[in-house]
Amino acid sequence: MTAADIVIEGGLVWVGPGELYEDGLVHVQAGRVVYAGPRREVKLPEGTPRLNAQGCTVLPGLIDAHVHLTTNSHHGRVVPSDVFRGQVSKPGKLLHGLRNAHRALASGFTTLRVMGHRGVGEIELRDFIQEGLAVGPRLLVSPWWITMTNGHGDLFYPPYTRREQ
């Protein structure tokens, strides 16, 4: 048993479409959900901490499959993405990414698929979280994208210029 072991029981457990259990159980072992479903005679390690979730709804974890993690995290100061990307340092972007990761985790997202912004530390943040040096959801990072010629993100195509008529 580790510090990341827990049983959450007695609540309304939603596993997915068509899978809703009024007296459900979620078993987390070593920080990973190993069972989510109806409460029944599930073999649980002796001494596993239990949390009574009666009257609550329990989700074993959500996934957001398209996240730009290292973008502006100030709720009160909206900044256009191109301005933010051009004016904030790489360490600053990484700290915004960490704040965004914390917010995602607090909202129930245990996995994020990160559409990367090359060279701002998203891969390192993923590794820090995996090593336990930072708290956040599991990150699946795509540090850069593949695009067609002149597609969104083509770094080699000449920039568009307006021609005078």
C-alpha cells in the first residue's frame, strides 16, 4: 500500500455512457484507478483508506485530448495568444502551464493531451509530474505538429504578404 491508495465508496459512480452505479466504488492503487464500478465484493488490500462518498458523484478521471497548456492562465487579464507567445519568457510560459495543469486536475482532468509549443518546457513538466517533483495530471505531449505545405504551422513556407493592385 502506498500513500496514493484509496477506496472511494458509496457514491454515484459514473464510468462512461450507460455505466452509472448508485452505490459505486472507485479503487485507486499507487495513484492509478484500478477499479470503478458497482460496490461489491471487490478484493481490497487490508488497511486501504476509505472515503465515504454517499451523496456525491464520483468520476474516475476525465481526459482533455486537445490542450494548449503553456498559454495565458490569468483569468482577469485576457491576452491574445500571439501577444502572449511573443512577450512572455519561456520560464513564464512554463509557470502558466503549471497553473493550467493544476486547474485541470482540480476540475477532474487526470490526463491531458498537450498540443505543444516547442521549447517552452512541456516535456520537462511532464517528466517532473511523472517523477513526483510537481503535481498535475498525466501529460501526453506532442512538442510540435506535422502539417501540409502552407498548412497551419508550416515554418518553411514564405509568410503571406498582401500585394498592391
